[in-house]
Amino acid sequence: MSRDQAKKTKKNKKRNRFIFRISILAILVIALIFALVSNLQKDNTIYNEGDQAPDFMLNQISHNNDLESFRLSDYKGKGVMLNFWGTWCKPCKKEMPYMEQLYPEYKEKGVEIIAVSLDATELVVNRFIDDYNLTFPIPYDAVGEVKDLYKIGPIPSTFFINPDGTIEHIVEGALSLESLEKHLQDIQPNAS
């Protein structure tokens, strides 16, 4: 091997090492940027009793109710029962008639019952609404945005929000008629 060829081979090796190191460095920088952006966008807040309920907006799908969309902040000054449910959930099915039974009375007292559907399709929810003749607003969380915002695990999960927007009670699991009525009484505008 000639001296010129040895220099050329050495130069090529250096260049290849340099390209390899720059590639590794670039991958690490991209991974770091991705991790930082992901962590900044991720909201790890878990809401507890005493916290302000986060605002959101969803489309309302029940044809038994006049609302086209639902924004939580529109109900400031009223008590709100915010229920997360699905048509496949047996405990949800059990508590729905209780909610419908109490809705007209507590609506007159300044308390709204809002049942956020976590189902995959609107058709299934509409059948459920018809089967149970539900008249309270049923917003549809098609992509799980509000479910993620409220960090919903098991369903049904219910947030009882007082008239100033503070979470008064959080209940995971089905409510009996008696417990539902007690929580609704606690969030009436005149009860706060």
C-alpha cells in the first residue's frame, strides 16, 4: 500500500467516524427535544375535592335536550353533576334511571346533571338515550379529551361541582338513589 493510499484510507476512516458521531449526536438531540415537548404538553394534574373543575367544551348529542354544545363554564352559578359513563357499563346503566328521576326536580333548584358519554359511536349512545328516555344533556367525548383532562379511570365516575366551580365530591362507581340525592342537595346554589 502506498503512502498516499494509507493517508486516503485514514482520512476516510476519520470522516466516517465524524459522520457516525454527528448522527448519534443528532439522534440524541432529537430524542431530548421530543421528551421535553411531550412532558410540557402532558398535564399530570389530578383533580381533587376542593379544586376548581377544569373547563371544557363538547358537542351534545341527545335529541331530547335543546343544547347543541356544552361548556362547563356556562354553568357557573349552578351546581353541576358531571358524570362519565359508557353504554357497556352495567353500573352506569343502573344509575341512569336515578339521574333521570331526579333531573327535573334539581334542574328547577339550579343543579344540572351532565352525563359525558365515553362510547365509541354516537349511534350506540342515541339508542341508549331512547331506551332510557334520558332528558338531561349528554355531551359526547369522542376522542377521550375530557376523560383525559379529568383523569377518569373506572366508570362511572362522577364529579359534583358547586356553583362557584369547585369540586365538592368525587365518586367512583355507581350511585344509589339516596347517595345521588344527597350529593345533589350539597351542590344546590342555596346550599353552598
